[in-house]
Amino acid sequence: MNKKEETSKIAYFSMEFAIDQALKTYAGGLGFLAGSLFKAAHRANYPMVGVSILWSYGYYDQMRDIEGRMVIGKTRKFHDYLVDIDVKVPIEINRSKLWVKAYLLPAGVFSTCPIYYLTTDIPENDYLSRTISYNLYDSNNLTHIAQEMVLGIAGYEVLKKCENIDVYHLNEAQAIPLGFRMMEDKGFDYVKNHLVFTTHTPIPAGNEIQDINILNNMGFFGNTDLKTAEKFGGNPFNLTVAALKMSKKANAVSKLHQQTTREMWSWVPGKCGITYVTNAQDVNSWQDIELKRCADEGDIENLRKRKLHLKKQLYQVVADQCGRLFDEKKLTVVWARRFAEYKRPYFPLHDEGKLRELIDSDKLQLIWAGKPHPADFNAQVTFNWIISKSREIKNTAVLTGYELHLSKLLKLGSDIWLNTPKRPNEASGTSGMTASMNGSIHMSTLDGWHVEWYNKYPDLSFTIGDGENLNEDYEADDMYKLIWKAIDMYDTDKWWKLVQDNILTSVDFFNADRMLKEYSERVYNTVDEKYKINDESENEK
């Protein structure tokens, strides 16, 4: 496998890829985006390869303790479908040499482009070195830095042996050591013409800042001297700033996020241009074929039957996990995504009295699901608090194990997909896109991708608030009013027409094929007419 492919390719560096339930190397939206992009690229025979890390224990296993509360489990993962390509590269971390081994997920497995998975968990390394690739987003800061070095530096060295790469794409800034290694190898001008960068969040925790001396001592910058490194990332060292300065072009992941990002980093001298490519998801992976057929044919009767059947499948999980029997003829609202404070998972309970009034109507069912970060103890407390509240309130449930399989069941089986981020903290979000593809109506604050959806199709969703008054009491009160409106509309002809319109329209708006074309034209600057689109000027406004 040391022979290089002749075709020049785009190399996509990402800490996580959500490809299939069986390959547990993802945590949330960053991985979902990467997985959908790679499935679209595979269908289009687009020249991409991925670089990621083979996490021995995945992100974590979300389990329950003896009282039913969420706990974090760790189980070693095995992936016999990955190919041992007999490639190992050395890397120095903390002035100690260790080895990084590469496995390959071949093209076509799980319907994606090929992905190189890196691991330090091999016999050639000592115990501490092996733990670098144990857990995605390890909470130990030094381990996390080492993970970034493995992804960026070892990933680059593996590609030098195996592929002919023209564009290096950082999906978030974690792999920025790649830029310094490339600069050492080929000079800054080469880096500036061959590196591109996607930024995913305005949240401080997602724009990593590190002590520059710790990075330097660990070998993060390779042979680049400290003063030069400081010119790119500052002191303390900001990984996002360095990526903006080293890249040829950067992109935000929604139109609103582009505006937020440009304002957020306006002070950075020498940064690259920041365009946007709104996130999308792979319709082939997410959409129920029968729902799509019924929507295409205008067969509302069978569309309704199919949706009720899919709701029953979801309710089997509710009964199994929570011991509650839900009714498919009642409106079902789902709040499900990564548990983070700005996403406000507690929002349905903002006014418990108003929520109880809705539940007491006996026309509403409410489900939560999602994964807090294993080191985010506040989010875990919130998760378990919601579990305790759900036991007091009938027709509510909290599900654990929020990975690809459960995520799809929730999108197939929900009627309303509730999204409550505090504007403008949601860069894009993606979960509501795949819900809409399956006739689950998006109910959201005006943040992320929902702004574009609302501006183009204001009648196809429920929009919480006005995007200007961000008072939580105001937004929560509007949310409860909208849920009452949805209850009154549910299971009427008007409702099923809305379901049909969502299924048909969201696919065109948020399909990963569109996203691939925009990355190709706006970020990679490929000249192949197959991927060229005509709305470049609108995108740059």
C-alpha cells in the first residue's frame, strides 16, 4: 500500500467521522457532517480521502446506573473490516519517539470515500503512548494535544506514503500541526496555497487556546521556532487563529455563522477569506424511502400510515428503556442532540407549569436524547435532572445511547423536532435537516441553518421568537404557544400537507450533494464543470 495513487486528491482531516453505527468514532455534528460529505463524494466519484483516528474505546458508551441515571461506560471496539495496509510512521511527542499505525477503510465500505484511521494503540508503544488513541476528545489536556499531533503530523506522513494530495482540508482546527509539518517540508507559500479550513462553532470551548510553551515542548510545531509559531497563533496560542492565517480559504457552516465568524475574528491580521457552505446531510442514509415515495406521489393516506408505523418503531425503544407506552396518534416532540449548555436541553422545562398543561391535554408526548461530553459534569447533571423530571411527568421520556441508529429512529418517529439554541451560538446544526426529510417539522429559534430555511420557506416550520428578543421567558412562552398550535393542527389534512412539503423541499435544500458541490467550487476551487454552480455571488454576499 506504499504505492501512491496518481490522481490528485483532497485530504480531509477530522477527529471524527459518523459513517455507520458499527464504526463508533464520532461524538456529534462534526462527525455527522464529515460522514455525509464522504457519502456524497463517493457517489460522485469525487477524489477525496479522509484522515482520522481509530479510537479504541470510541467516544463513550452512554449507559444507565442501577437507578436508571446516565453513566459513562467504556468498551473496547473491534473493526475487522478495516484493512491493515502495513504502514507505520514515527512521531515525536514530548521528545519521545512513538509509532502511529494506519488502517484503511476501503472505498465503498459503508458507501464512503476511503478513510485512513490512525492508532497509537499498538505493541511497539509504551502504555502512555498507547492511550493517546483510546478516547475521542480525551479530557486530559496533554493527551488531547498529543491526539492533535497524531492527526496532523502522522496523518500527513501516512498520506505522503500512500496518496497524491493537492488540497489539505482541516475539519476544525485540531489538526493544525499538519500546517507546521507541511511548512517545514515545503515552505509557507505551499501551505498557504494548499490548506483550507472549516470552522464549526463560535463557542470558546470549540476555539481552542493553549499555552504556547506547552505546545512547543511537546513538539506541536515540529522544527518551527517559537517566535514563528507565535506569529500565527499568538501567545497563548489560538488554534483557530493559526488556521485562519495559514489557510488559503476558510468557511463557516451557515450564512448566519459566516457573519458571526467574520465579526468574531475581524481583529485577526492576515487571515484568509471566510466564505460559507451551509451544512447538509446525506439523504440516501437518512430518508425513509417509503415516506419519500408517498410524498412524491401525493399519496397522503399511505404517507400517514407509514409515519404512524415509524412512530410505533420508536415507541418500542421508549417502552424498553423507560417502561412507558406511547400512542402513535398523539403529537410527539423530540429534543435530541449533543447536550451542551448553549443548546438549552432544559428549555422544554423552562416553565414546568406550562409544560404540564400541554401534557395534561393528553395530546402531546415528549422525548429527550443526547450525549453530554464525558467531562462536562454540568451537562450530565442536567441530563439526569431531566430524567428525574420525566418520571414525574407522564408522556415524557429520556433515551440513552444517542448514536446513528437511535438518531435515525427519532427522526423517523417524531412529529416535531425541537431545537432551542441561544442565538448566535449554533453555527449550523444538522439534526433538524434529517428530521425534516422524514416529515418531522422543525421548531427552532432563529439560529444556525434554520435562519436560511425560514427565510426561504417561512411556512414549512415553526419559528420560536424573532431572533432579536433573546429573553428566555419570551422565547419559552413562544415555544409553548407554538406547541399548542402544532397540537391543534396535528393529524389534519393541513398537517399532512405540511409533512409532505417538508419531505420534498428539505431534500433539495439540505442534501449533501449540494454541499459537496459548494465545497468543490467555493473552498477547493476545482475547475471540473461537473461540480460548478451558479450562485457564487449570492454565497459571498
